[in-house]
Amino acid sequence: MKNVELSIPDMQSTHCQTRVNAVVNEFEDVKIERLEAGRLTVSIDRNEIEDELVSAITRAGYNVKPERSEKSSSCSTGCCG
């Protein structure tokens, strides 16, 4: 699993956060780690799901900017760093 951070500047109110939460919950392979005004962090099992998720949130009416500071939850190097 890897964590993906998405910047969603239009998602400021509780109502907007609820709408984005509903969109994300339609994906079985996605787990919300953090949802706050303007930012969403999710864990995903496969890379392809990121594009699908961004498209779904965009269709719901929000601008999405993927942050490229993705972090893996498992060791990817010998020193885990």
C-alpha cells in the first residue's frame, strides 16, 4: 500500500468534505487516512486507482492536484529509508 496526498483547494466546507468522502468510499481499494479542508490523504493498493480516484473527484466538481510526495508503507530499500 502507498499513501497518496491530493490537494483539493475547492474542498473547504464540511459539505464539500462529505461529498469527497462519498466519492472516495465508492472505491474498495482506497482507504482514507486523512480528510481535511483542501487536502486528502489516502492509502491505495494499486497505482492505477490514483488516476481513477482523481477523475471521480474531478467529476464531482473539484479541482484535484496530486502531490508527488507519495510514501510507501513498506520498505523499498535495504535500509528502509
